[in-house]
Amino acid sequence: KAGVTQTPRYLIKTRGQQVTLSCSPISGHRSVSWYQQTPGQGLQFLFEYFSETQRNKGNFPGRFSGRQFSNSRSEMNVSTLELGDSALYLCASSSGGTSTDTQYFGPGTRLTVL
Amino acid sequence: QQQVKQSPQSLIVQKGGISIINCAYENTAFDYFPWYQQFPGKGPALLIAIRPDVSEKKEGRFTISFNKSAKQFSLHIMDSQPGDSATYFCAASKGNFNKFYFGSGTKLNVKP
């Protein structure tokens, strides 16, 4: 079974631009969560989608948004990029969408904002 | 405010030794506590998890000890191996939701 894939793996953008990151979950998984990982703040929850609906949301500004498609693939969008948005963005998928279902993380997208 | 506090930040252990990583939480609503292992260039991978109705869970060389009254839980890695060198994260969630609060991570280095 293929794991969680994220594209692109690396991205360089400038302040003010917007970016879209993509996540393809493990086949059959309906829940996709997104996390931001930085050296200073660690892993922080962004949001979770289950069957195309956002179920949970973290404490991030509205510049961060996401969506999930009918095939469970998910995209995350960040508008008006700031230097502080430089981070590793991880997505994780799970089958049933409950906390005890194993979360499988992708390798992440490394975003650098200049 | 960090919901889950993890220590130490880094740890050096000799091969064959015991690695111990500690986490503490404040929110008594947390009801699921997983540990993740992350290697450079990879996403975190679930190692072992525990619910607060048990005080200990063991899987191979990895054991979680849970102290509900102290609101603390710890990961013990027995017979630590160089291949265990990685960053370890504790986490917590509540109400069966897929929203996890992570500790700040512990970078473990097992010396051969």
C-alpha cells in the first residue's frame, strides 16, 4: 500500500505570494489532517478534513485554508505569505477519522518564504 | 500556552541503555496519548499509544508509563540501539477527535 504523498516536497516563495500544497492520503483513508512544524513552535495542528468536511481547526489565521476532494485528496492554501510561514507542512491520514485510528504522516512539504 | 510539555530537549544514551522521555499535561479532558518517532527528512510515525485507564503499555522495547493523578506520562526505550536515534514526540487528544497537541520533541542520540 502506498503511503501518504505530499507535493511538492520543496517550495520557495516570496512574501505576499500565495501557495497551494497537496496531500494524497493512503487509499481508503477518509481523514486528512494538516500540521505545521517549526523549530520554535514544534508541531501545531492546522485543520482536519473528513469526507470533504472540515471537522477540526487549529489556532491559525484565516490566511490558512484547506479543502478535501471526493477522492480524499486534500489541498492546503496559504495566502499573503509571511516570513513566519516558513515551515515543514505535514499531512496525516487515517482510516476512520477517530483519534485512536493510526495517523500516517507524509514526508512533508518544506516551504521557505523569502 | 503549550498544552503538552516534554523533557528533556535532547538525550544521549549509550547503546544498551534505557532512554526515558517525559511529558506532562494540564487538560484532564485528554484521553489518548500517542508517542511518535521522527527521522530526518521523514514525517512522524506512530510508535505506541495509551489511554488513561491503564498505567502501563509495553510493545517490544518500548513502554509507556502513565500517571493519571500526576498528569504525566513517559516513554521508556529499553536496550536502546543506534537505530533508535531520532526525535520523539509525545502527543495528546481529547474526545476522540483527530486534533493532536504535540510536545516540543526530544532528540535522542544513542552512542554505539
